[in-house]
Amino acid sequence: MVHFVGAGSGAADLITIRGSRLLGEADVVIYAGSLVNPELLNYTKSGCEIYNSAKMTLEEVIEVIKSAEKYGKTTVRLHTGDSSIYGAVREQFDELDKLGIAYDVCPGVSSFCGAASSLKTEYTLPDVSQTVIITRTAGRTPVPERESVRSLASHRATMVLFLSTSLTETLQEELLAGGYPGTTPVAVVYKATWPDERIFRCTVETLHKTVTENHLTKTSLIIVGDCMGDKYMRSLLYHPGFTTEYREATR
């Protein structure tokens, strides 16, 4: 059996209870060493075989899993955050399906959730933004033209950008061209929820300068949007003048 496990947003204790249990039961762990906090490996049992997939190809990962299955071992494939977001898991699922190897998925806390907690920010504020766009800037891996940052920026929703810290000159241009005012708040969160987390606040028009001056190149999320501003409408859910299924309006 193979368990795909989301490692959480960074801090070792932000993995789910199920995820930590599966790590503790695993005979083999293949973890995304370039992004996963190595402290998570402390959950593994003595004698567990550990592989760093940062140094492996897809084919090598599958060979390790095939070998484990041959000897009746349980494998955990440990991905950063939640594996459904930029996890490159679909290609692994397809290979395991071809081989008839059973697998399941344990969700994790994505770093975009971890960043919100560090920023003490709500991404979806009434009358400001009710949409969160998770995307990335086109680089060595292309992005479909219909999903370009420029086209998505036209909505002026809350935008969370992965894998884009080394491309902020282009990103800033695209955000401005797409419609975000230069004064729109931006936060760059380096290693969200890790012990060495750092937060840099700026605006769209100062994004590139902020990133370059602080020598940020990777392992950072960029959050763009007025959700980090001061103006918003109070939620009706808890408003005394709003009737819900559970209580009547009092005024």
C-alpha cells in the first residue's frame, strides 16, 4: 500500500494526526526533500527506509515503490503542504494504476493556509474579495495563456502566487498591466510556519524591489490583494440585524 501524505505548511506539528500516524507506520518514506521540513522524519519508526525525491526522477520513485510492494512493505510518499497543489502527483497515480498498486491520499495543510495564519489575514472579506486565485508566474514550466497573471489580475481578487519569487520583475509588470493598482497590499511570506519564517509587506509597485533587496529566491509565497487592507464590510453572519437558520434578528 502507498499513502500520499501532505506534510503540512512547514512546522512539523502542522501535519495531520492521520499523516503522522501513517509516517509512524511506514516501512519506506519518499519525501520531497527540497521543500518538506526534515523534522517530520522524526515521526518515522526505527529501520524505516528514507529516500529524498529531490534527487530522484519519477521513474526512480516508482522503482522504490515497486520494490517495497514486492516485499510487502508500506510506503509513504510525503509531499509538501497539500499534494493537490503543485505536487506532481497525477503522474505518480497514473503509474501506480498501470502497475495495479493500491494507494490513497491523506490531505495536508497547504502553505497558502499557513501564510494566512502567519499574516493573521482572512483572504475572503465581504465587499472586498470573495475569491482566492492560486496560481504561479510562467517560467521554465509554462502556464496556459488563458491563465496568465495579467488575465487573472483583471478580477482584482485575492491572489496567492507559488513558485514565483525569482520572477518578480515580470510578475510586478503583469499584476499592474492586469489591473491591480500599484498601491495594492502585498505580503511575501518566506517559509510560512517554519521556525525561520520571515514576512515582508509591500505593495504591487514595490514588490520586485522588496524581494530583491531581501535576497528572496525561493520557498516564498506572494499574496496580493486588498484583503490585507483596512476597509471591509462586516459579515452578516454574526450581525444582530440578520436572521439565520439558528437565530432571529434582534433589531
